[in-house]
Amino acid sequence: MKIKESERRKYPRLDQSLHIKVAANGYDFITSTQNVSCVGAYCLINKYVPPFTKVNVKLTLPIVSGDKKYDVECKGVIVRTVDESSGGFNIAIFFNEINNLQRKKISEYINQFLPKKS
């Protein structure tokens, strides 16, 4: 797990593999994130989906609540699609419809990996 050092974004990204399900254009993709923030995710899928496609997202955070993990469900839009030379397509998803509680859960998860300020 790694936080981007020279991060200029308002919300930090965490390089971590988290279980994610992306539904777009009648297809369901079950994959893992390459990085995640409380405003979006980057992951690899096996079919081309063009930018500006609306998607449904279900992201699983390994925060144990009782005996199950915490799922974040939201809507997003693909803002970038990159053909991966080893096969598949990397997509950047912006979470454009996410409630504050869901965003807060992602932020809390990421914050536990950030360096503590002294």
C-alpha cells in the first residue's frame, strides 16, 4: 500500500488492490482497484468501455463491521480508458453520485495509511 508522494489532488489516492464491481452497458466487471480515493478509482477490465460512460460501482473495503466487510455503492462515470499492452483496459472512474457516509467510509479507510502529522 502506498500513498502517492507528490500528490497534488485534493483527496489522496491509495495504491491498493480492493475488490470492485463495475456495471456498465449491460456488462458486469469484477476486478480489483489499482488505486482508490474518496472521489474515484482506477482499475483494469477486459472489455473496452468508452469515456463518459455511466457506471454503477460496488467497492468492498476491508473494514470489518460485525462479521462482514463494508461495501460502498455509488454511481460514477468513466473519465479515461487506456488500452493495456498486456491485455484489457485500464479505466479511471469518477464517483459522481456518492452519499456523504459512503465517501466518509472510503476517506477513513485511506486515512489510516497516511503518515501522521507531528
